[in-house]
Amino acid sequence: MPRPVVFDLFHTLVHGADDERDRVVGEMALMVGVDPAALVAAYHATWRDRLVRWNAAETVRILAERLGGSPTDEQVTRAAAHRLALAHRVLGRVPPATLDVLDALRERGHRLALISNATSETAEAWADGPLARRFDIAVFSCAVGLAKPDPAIYRTAAQRLGVAPADCVYVGDGADGELAGAAAVGMTVLRTTEHQDTDPGWIGPVIADLRDLPARLAESAPVPSAIE
């Protein structure tokens, strides 16, 4: 039986759009009456809180108030919606070749899972994008209160798939120490550099083009062990 494949999202399946994210946060700052550069810096400084604790509206209100602003509910709602619109755009830009790879893996019997260090707007926009229907499960840090490389988030994905972590192949660019985290729970790790060479110090197999993944997976296919 083909092995389940667990994917990272940003810089693995879609480009992270980091520059666009900063631009959008700067625009949000103007909506809530604070300095754009200061809000961008605050977003970067609080990334862990945003991944596991705050939703988009809470983030806007908390950070704006820290910067001396007093945004109204309408301003906060507008700024949060602006951030959600960005998530929809980013998740809609999946390269056609990537979708073809995912379809090919599913046709070969691979179950697909996603583990993403993502803020609430990404999780909210996920269902409307072209990736969602191709995945059996999706685990977002904002939904489970855990972020990579915490071993528990990998185990959560494996449990939802009904297999042991060691039965899974993990594919990611390497941000946030995700590759070491996956390896620590026994997953086979493949680093991808198609969108970004994030973790060049990682010692292990590298995939420069995601289209090479099906062939790499075909090299070995142990039978997953079902979890009772």
C-alpha cells in the first residue's frame, strides 16, 4: 500500500508571498490608524502568537493598541477582511504542475495530509482553494494550538490518517525547523527547494522540482501500520 504523504504548505505547495504579506499589513495599518512600518514589525515579532493563539481580528486589535491606536470594531473587521483576501489570493495561486502531482499521487493510492504553521485566515480560506479537495486531512497550527516543530502536531496528522508517524513521508522546504521535527517522530523526510531554498544545512534527500516526487516515492513503499 502506498505511503501517506504529509506536506507543508507555504514555499512547498504555494509561494509564501512574503513581500505581499508585508504590503498588505502596511495597508491594514492605515485602516486602523497606526504606522505601517511599525505594524509590519509587530507582525513579524509576534508570529508564534499569531500561529497558535490569535485570530486575524484579535491580531489587528492587539497589535494596533500596542502601537497606540484605538481602532473601532468596523476598522478591525475591515483590516481582518483585507488579510483574509490575501489568504484567498495566495491559496488560489497553486502552480498547475503541483496540482497535477497531487492528483497523480492520489491516483496511485497515496493519502495526502497537510501540516501548516498558519494563521487563522489561511485556515478559513483553505476550503475555497484548489488544494483542499485533494487532501484527506489538513492540520493548521491555529486550529490545534500547536506549531511545527512540536512533535505533537506531526503525531496529530498521523493519528488522523490512522497510521503511525513512521509510515509517513514528510515533504517541506524546511521553515521553522519542520524537517527535524518530522524526522524526530520517525517520518521519512524529503526537502523541497522548488519555491525557496529555506534549509540548505539539512542533510537528506532534496527535491528541486515537485514533479520528481512520484518517482521518489515509488522507490520504496512499505505497508502502513494501522492504529487501533
